Amino acid sequence: MKSDDDVEAGLDSVHGSSRLTGREALKTHVIVVLGLAFCTVAFWFELGRALRGNALSWAYVFEWPLLGIFAIYMWWKLLHPGTSFRQRAREQKPVAPEYEGMLAAWQEEQRNLEVARLEEVAALQRQREMDGAQKTSDS
């Protein structure tokens, strides 16, 4: 399975990782500002309706700010392709040399545990299949 980094690298190679500049960036800024202004007006409109007793408007009171937040997120992704808010978390922190052996042993044990778990799942599945086959042959 591909990691997020592999997918992002593939997208960058297809679309290029250049940032929006010039007219494209200006258009994006204008659209986001207009969209946020619309979300703000819609929020105030729905808040007024909700306070006057329209219960359904309470859903829109929360929807419009969320839509504005999503617009800001997408604006950021358009202006900064190939970056991620989680990018720093994905970078592996270096291990002190005196702990490298301990890390390798732990990683090996994790692999062994995963293999054992998969073998156990496969054995249970085979047992269920055999039990099902016995029940159909007994009938």
C-alpha cells in the first residue's frame, strides 16, 4: 500500500508542485474572500432566524462557519501544494545511537507479533470453514 508521501509525490510529478502566483493566486484570494463574506452573511441571517424560533436554522448556524473553515483549508492547499499540516509529524525523529539496538529489537518483536496474529486469524478462519463443512455434511 502506498503511503501519503508516495501519493503526494506522485501527484506532484503529474501536476507539478509549483505554487500559484500572479493572476491565478489573485483569483483564488478574491474567490476565498467573497466566499467567506457570503458564509458570514449567511451565518448572521440563519442566526437571526434561529433566534426567532426556526429550529432548522440552528443546523445552518453551525454549517456556514464549517463551510468557511473548509474554504480556508482548500485555499491553503491550492496555494501550497505538496505540503501538509501533518508533514512534521511524519518525519521520523532520529534515535540516539545507544538506543538503536533497542529500537531494532522492538521493531523485530512488533513484526513477530503481527505475523503471529495473522497466523492465528488464519487458523481461526480455517477452523470455522472446517466446522461449516462438517455441519453441511452432517445435514
